[in-house]
Amino acid sequence: MISLVNSADSALRTRAQRVIPGGLWGHMNAANLPEGYPQYFAHANGCRLTDVDGRSFVDLMCAWGPIILGHRNPLVEAAVHEQSMQGDCMNGPGPILVELAELVVDMVPHADWCLFGKNGTDATTSCVTIARAGTGRRKVLVARGAYHGAVPWCSPSVAGVTEEDRAHLLHYRYNDLASVDAAMERAGADLAAIVVSAFRHDFGFTQELPTPEFAHHLRSVCDATGAALVVDDVRAGFRLDLRGSWERLGVRPDLSAWSKAIANGYALSAVTGRDWLRQAATEIFTTGSFWCSAVSMAAAVATLTELRRLDAPAHMRLMGERLRQGLAERAAHHGLAITQTGPVQMPTLLFQDDPEWQKGSAFCAETLRHGAYLHPKHNMFLSCAHTAADIDAVLDAADAGFRFIAR
Amino acid sequence: MISLVNSADSALRTRAQRVIPGGLWGHMNAANLPEGYPQYFAHANGCRLTDVDGRSFVDLMCAWGPIILGHRNPLVEAAVHEQSMQGDCMNGPGPILVELAELVVDMVPHADWCLFGKNGTDATTSCVTIARAGTGRRKVLVARGAYHGAVPWCSPSVAGVTEEDRAHLLHYRYNDLASVDAAMERAGADLAAIVVSAFRHDFGFTQELPTPEFAHHLRSVCDATGAALVVDDVRAGFRLDLRGSWERLGVRPDLSAWSKAIANGYALSAVTGRDWLRQAATEIFTTGSFWCSAVSMAAAVATLTELRRLDAPAHMRLMGERLRQGLAERAAHHGLAITQTGPVQMPTLLFQDDPEWQKGSAFCAETLRHGAYLHPKHNMFLSCAHTAADIDAVLDAADAGFRFIAR
């Protein structure tokens, strides 16, 4: 069993409190995790992480999504090395940009074109801006509670946000057609876009896959009104379907936002879009100091090529099913009622009758001590580096966690 | 003399037109540069770039700022290699985060704390959001025409931008105290922040250093009203003064935005701030999928340490003075009237009576053919990799450019 002693981590946290507000910004702040979870990591390989106190875990968070082939995947690292020996951040892109753009347009059926950025938020913000530029309208529908990034128009915190930052947002409920229609009525002739997550992956809640009716309804109301359908595939992209998460539903968006897994941890995001928005994408001004850098693009080409070769979603689905079934069996064995939702490649595990996630947190803390890094509230992520043996190791650790809760 | 043939570049541009709107997004689109300028680069080393047609240039753009120690600086690359063998994008930062934050707080006198992002726009947007959260006010003063990023609240393009995106912006003229006072009067008790560039580095115009009166006036009106003074040091940071570009003026901001040169081309940005805004920086939600990644932080620690050791601003000032004096002499020799403005480390060269930059473009095209990559409208950037011999090579190339214009 893994030691509870994490003195190196504690020392770093103390130092960080002095020089970083709250110890750490954003979603990776371990203050939001159960006791014993590390904040600082020393080493990563495949699906395993080692913290600064030398404790090693089978990881089910994959850096909250980016790691899809496993940490330090040899093919990706080789492509990175090769490009970095030539150049990275230059006065323009390398030829790898064209190779990557052609690959993305080839992989993603709705993509007539693409452009690249660094953050998922870059991509979602560009999608909204392109939709407004292309339609000459302003209103944007988003699902209540959905996460689309961390800037004032979409941030979960309203600190520093003005009313005007969200003046043209209207809300619907995921999978609720009537709520979409009501929001559309409020938007009237000014509807620029409907933004929708690949599935409902709200933090701390039961996840919902989009119903076919919902997906087709969004497509048809966008078609009817000339608004852009924007699928936010930042979090789910490349785990469910390499062609885009809604392709299986037979619904193609006008714009999609991508990031996280596109380059196996290298900083890259993308917008893909249809021809009717190509001119709008040219007219907006979106850029960043490092958006033409070649190394992350080389990582993306290597990642996407390997994901295709592996049929990565199928592998992760298989491992995800093994995990889901194993967790269900073990929880039942201990007489515990759990709810597993979301696609199996991005599983969410919640305890029933656990509105404050107390059981979930205690379960995760104990599971961590047995060598598996799970999350008590957020959806988790599988990768191509997870083997059946890794999943079984997670199940063994989870069994200890369940036993602890059952006592 | 360098060949005008750039057939590999042309072929890539043709392919890119199909899959990328307008061929390329943002500031690095070579369609905005004189004929003959390459779009695609194959190789970079020190202060030299090689394009995909094998043409090599002494570079005065430094990737539009990020490259400050020279491309593929051995010390930075060694730090990157060492960190990347351990891990990059994990479930939290590496210990290098704490080391970097301590280094930044140690280097920058106004910095009681810092946080990190990926884009300069991440940093400027966070500054505005923190200022609003910390003051509970909304109005933000920005200089008319200043560039603070590429999202709707600040983008140079208004395509896709709504009126509300800029509802609380008020404008002043750089170095014009009366215009600041007039904007402040309009803001009234609702003034959250004054945002100011390190110097006036507007695209295509004569650059202006801040007058001491202007800088001190901004500080004193912020002190008097409780608003935050925000220096946007994204572009100029670490080239003029390692302590922050306004330190020499005796004016310390409440918040600064940094990016470009902080990690010698690796994607990183930073916000530094004073204690009174620490709580506000904790309350806003700012994050990104790759913001805790360790490799770019290792690059930043190596870069900043080396910049200190070299006294980098002094070196770049020396090389910049050599360049400015040499250009002045050669232009005069050919009977040409040029205007050189901005800090010598970030020089801007404009021809007089050249409102459409026609002379400047022809000069740059000819200078490029003689092996130096200059910009006809934008400020340029020196680096620590530029030696006196490199500057002299630029001057020889520029001499050919001036001769061409004089004919």
C-alpha cells in the first residue's frame, strides 16, 4: 500500500502558497481533491504517474484528457525530436502545418478547413466569433452548466465577469428539445450559433450521451435558421470517434472545437469548419505568439496517425467496458450503489446518495493508497496505453476502496 | 544574392489555401509581407532562419518576439530535454513550477505573485478580469490603437465582435495626460484598470516611449482611484529591463502581462501582480489544458536565468545601437529619409513620406534578397544571439536595399 507521507509535495505546496495565488490556478489545483492526492508530479510514463514523493499510480485522468497514447509515447517523442532539431517557433510555420491541416481535413468529414491555436478556450472562442462573423448575428445558445472554457464569456466563475460578457448567451438544457426551442424563440432572428458539448460532461453530475433526437433537432433548427451548429469536442475529441464525436449520430456540425488529446499532451487546439464559414474564419483575427510553432504540430501528426492505426476509440472502448463491468461487480460485491455514466472511454463514477461526494472522496483516497489515481467528481479518461492488466490493477485498487466504504 | 525562386514555398501555400482559411490565420500570414518573403520555414539556428527553399537569412523578427536567446539555444534545449525525459503534461505541475514562480517573483520587483498561461492574450485577459474582480468595477482604459490580444474584447478585427464585448472599454491616447483624464472622467467611480503597453508599439506607426510624466500620471491616478495599473509587457518584456519595462521609470504596475520571450519560444505566458490583487487572482477561474505542463516552465527557468547572467537587455541595447547608427548612416549615404523609433532592442524603421509603406516594402524585399529578414511595418526584435558581425551583415543587406530605393 502506498504511503500517506507526501512531505516533498507538502513542502512544494507551502512554497507555492507564497508566490502563486491560492497555490495553483484552475482545474489542477489539488486542494479540490481528497486528502493524500499529490499536487506535484516527478515522472510520467505510459499510463503511470509518479509523484514527487516517489509514489506511483495507474492513472485514469490522463492529465485531464490530453494524454491519449500514454505519456512519452515513443512515436510522438520521435516526431517531436525530429522537428525540434529543425526549428519550432519561427517567423512562420513549418511544412508540418500543411501536413497536419490536410490530415485533419481528411479525418473529419465535416471539416472543409481548419485552423490551430493553443488552448481549448482559443478554439471555442474562435468558433463563437466565426459563427457571429459568418451570420452577422449575435445570440449563442449554450447548455446550462456546460463548460466551454475559462474566459469571461464562458468561465464557471463570475469573479471579474461583467453582465455584458454574457449579454448574448441564452441557455437550454442538454437533451431537452423544448428548452432549445424556447431559447431559440428568445434569440429570434439574431441566432448565430448553438454550442453543444460532445456529451453532457458537467463536473460532479451524472453524464448524459446526446439522444439522437436532440442531436438531429439541433442540426435541423440550425439548418432552418442559418445558425451554426458548434460541437465542443475539446474534451471528448478523438476518444469516441476519430471523425468527430457526433459523426455516429449522423449529425455533422458547422464548426467544431478541438484540443486536449490532439497532440498527446503538446499544446495545440483546432477549429474545424465548413466552407460556408471559411470567409468568416478569414475575417476574424485570431492568433497567438506560439500558434505557428512546428513541434506541437509534429506531435499532432504523429498522434493522429497512430490513433488511426490503432483504431484508438475501439481500444479505449474495450478497456472502458472492462473497467465499467469490473467496477460494477466489485461495488455490488461490497453492497454499494454506484452510478457509472458517460462513454466508457471517459467514465464517471459517482456514489448514490452522495450529494457532497463524501463517499466518492473517501473511496478515491483509499483507491489512491492502493495505486490508482481516480477522480471523485470529474469524468476520467482512458488512453491507448491502458492494457487489460492496467485496468485490472485499477480494479484491485478500487476493490480496496469499496471495501473501505462498505465498512 | 538570394534567389527569388521559392517554389517549395509556393507549393505549400497552394496546398494550404485549400485547408486553412486565407492560407494562414493571424500575424504570421506572409500575404501581408512584400513579395519574395517566405511563408514556410525549414530550419532555425541562433539568429538565422532557413526557409523551405533553402534560402537563409539573418533574422530581425525573432518569431515576432519569442526568440530572445537565439533559436535552439543549447542551455534552453538541455533544460527542455531533461524535463521532457521526466514528464510534461501530467495531472499537475512539476516542481519546476515553484522554481519558476519564485524566480519571477524574485526578478520582478512589483511581483508578489504570478500565474502562468499559454498565450499573451491569456495574460492580458486575466489581468483585466483580476482587476475587475479585485475592484468590483468594470471600466478599463486602453490606448486607442494599442494591441492587447486577439479575442473579441481586444482584437484588431471587429468581425464577429459584438458591441457588448467592448462595452466597458474607454480610450486614451498614449502619452497624452489630458486624454487619460477625460477617459477617467467618463469611467467615474467604475474604473477598474488602466491598461498600457510598455511603449507605444502600434503596427505601421512611429513608436513612442512612455514619457516619465505619462507613466507617473497613470500610477498616481490609479493610486488615487484604487484602480489597477496594468502594464502589457507581452511584447517588450525581458528586452528592455528584466525587472519589467517600466521599472526604470520608477513606476510599478499592479499587474503585468508577459509572454513572448519568457521561455525562448516555448509556449508560456505569465501574470504578475501585487498582494492586494492576490485574492482576486484566486477567485477568477483561468486555466487551460496545458497550463501546468512542465517543459515550457523548464524552458522559462533556463531562459530567465541565462538572460540574467548575460545582462541581456544591455547586450541587445548595444547591438541595437549599432544597428540604428549603421542604418542611419547608410540611409543618409543614399540620400534617404528614414525614421527609426522605439527602443533600439525593438527597432522600427519607416521611410518618410511613405504612408502606404511602398518604399519600406520595396526596401525590405531587396534587403531580404541580400540575406536579412526585416519587417516594413512592425517593430523588429533583436536577440542575444545577434553579434556585431550579424548586425554588420544586416547593414550590408540593408545598404543594398537603400541603394535600390535611391535609384
